[in-house]
Amino acid sequence: MSQDLSGRIILITGASRGIGRAAALACTKAGAELIITARTVAGLEELDDEIKQLGGHSTIVELDQGDHAAMPRLAQAIASRWGRLDGFVANAGQLGQMAPMPHIDAEIFERTMDINLISVWHQIAAFDALLRQSAAGRAVLVSSGVAHGAHAFWGGYAVSKAGLEAMGRAWAAESEQTGLRINMLNPGGTRTAMRAAAFPGENPDSLLSPATIAPAFVWMLSAKCDSQGKLYHASELI
């Protein structure tokens, strides 16, 4: 399901490692110019080196998801330089505390909500107008299988991802009459540091690598993807 992203400006949060990093490299190979964000500049610099080796170009932005005031500043910088945003991947997130719901530390619960859900709302508010300036704006909100069903001890993470999907569906419904398309992606079991923290006894070789699922992002960010408000499973698209 290879797609051409040539000339498209795509922003990926949490790009310094794992799924975000793999998505950035796949988008580079498809021809996109990237804006990559994370808290760790060293990781972004390593990714930028790889992007350059592939013949691509990226702009590094050190960004803490909890810094809400930074979102409109970033949007203004993008508007000044490019005047639009063709793609947005809301990937950055945190696992939070794996514990019974009444026992989760309040500060950790609130931080998990902030990073995984509230910060994405701030990004939507900041980037919506830029995405609508694109001839084919595309947004991908990275969700999780725990957003559905009952999953003991997944606490704040499950709540935040369920909220993210509800927010994405609402945003999509509000964008029906525009060229902007918003969808959600469940990566499934993927070999990442977050997955290892959640399942410490799991054999990582039994999981898909981030690079394997990365083509799903490329397709969802392409003009060919005209779905609206749909939850995709990465396994459907690779």
C-alpha cells in the first residue's frame, strides 16, 4: 500500500523513538518533509541524521506535551514558514501507572490525561486551521486496543485513549464539509519501550516492529485516504 507523500509537510509528535520514529522514517522515504517533536533533543538529532541520509529534510522541535502554551507558538511558526500543514500525527503519550483505579496516584493520573488527551486537544486547536489550508489535510490520532472493552489495571491510559477516540470522532464529524480527514490508528502489539513496561514478561520477538507498521501511517497521511472518523488497525493496512 505504498503512497507518495512528496511535497507534503507532516508533523509527528513523540518522534524520537518507537512508533513515532518509524513513522517519520517511512514518511521520509515516501517524500514528505517533516516537523518532528519530542522532549529529547538528542533522540531527534539522531533521527534527523537518519532522515538526511535518506535524502529527506526535517525540522526539529523540542516539545513537552504538557507545555500547552507552546502549541499556538508552534502553529504560528509553521504558518510563517509553510502556510499550511498537510499531515499531523498525534503519537506522543505515556503509559501512566498500572494499578487498580482507586489506587492510582492522583498526580500520575492527571499527568496521563494531560499528555495523552488534553495536550492533543491543544494541538487540534492550534493546528486545525493549518490543516484546512492544505488541499488534503490528514490527521492521525494514535490510539490503543485498551480504549475498548474492560482492561483491569490499565487505569488512566485506557481512559485517555477512549477519550482520544471520542475527540477524534467529534473533530471528524465537524470537518465533513472540508478537505480535512481525521482518523484513528490502533498500532496493535508493537515492540516498543512502552509495551515492554506494560508487559515485562512478554517475548518482544512475538510482536511486530514499529518499522513493520509504519506504512499504515504513510497511507493514512496520503490524499488517497478519504475515510473520516474511522478507527484503523495497523494490521489492516500493512
